[in-house]
Amino acid sequence: MQTLLPLASEIGMLLKARRETVAVSESSSGGLISAALLSVPGASAYYRGGGVIYTPQAFRGLMDLGRADMPDGMRSSTEPYACLLARTIREKLDADWGLCETGASGPDGNGYGDAAGHTCVGLASNGAGGPQEISRTLETGLADREANMRHFAVEALSLLHEALV
């Protein structure tokens, strides 16, 4: 958590100054993104909520999404999927920003053929200029589950931070 806390603190300060909020959907980071954001005093001013969307049951139950809601060919651990979940969590929790992380922390890859250390992060906003979504992919090349979880959380928080500055 020590590597995440300074970044989360800066994000919290920026969101509070802007009077904006964030909602989080994460999977292979296991809740580290939300934990980091919530470690900042006054987090209730900007953190709307989040969920660890790790299984199909969470996808259906927490996001209220099913296979029919996914465009043909879309799958987990991709940039389009990260944007879909970022947009969905933002809308569900009425936040200014939706942040998503989806990947394979390891030690093995996922069922789609992505190696351990693969994640995609997505960010959705609905600012004055209209809806915007950005995403990117990180490949750590590591099979270390805990290290990947930290790297994934840093990547997601970095994406949000870059959009805020």
C-alpha cells in the first residue's frame, strides 16, 4: 500500500478541489484501488463506491450486466471491456469518473490466453465536453500475484491522476 498512498492522496486532493467524485470497478487488483482511495481522510467527499468484479456472479449481481449487454466479441481483460465497466460503474453510482481495472494477476494467465501480469484499465467521465473514455494496457511480465496486484492498482490510479492534472 505504501506505493499507492501518495498517489491516492494526490487524487483525493484533486477530486476534492474540483468537487468531483469517482466510482471504481476492479478485478485482479482485488480492492487495492478502492482501499488506497479510501485511506485518504475525507474520502467520503469524492469516493462514491466500488466493487471487486472478479466473477460472472459479480458482473451480473453488482454491475447488473449480462452477456447480452456486451457487444459481439467483447471479453474481459480488454480495453473495450474496461471502458464498459468504467462507464457502467460511473452511471450506477452517479459519479463524475468511473475507473476500471481488469486483468490476470497470476501466477497463471486467464482463460482468454492473456499471460499473468496483463491488465487493462479504463476511465470514463461525463464532463462539460461530453462523455469521454480512455484506456490502456499494462504487461508486467511477472507471475508474482501480489506484485501484479500492486502494479495494476498503480496503473489504474495513474490513469485517473493523469486525467485530473
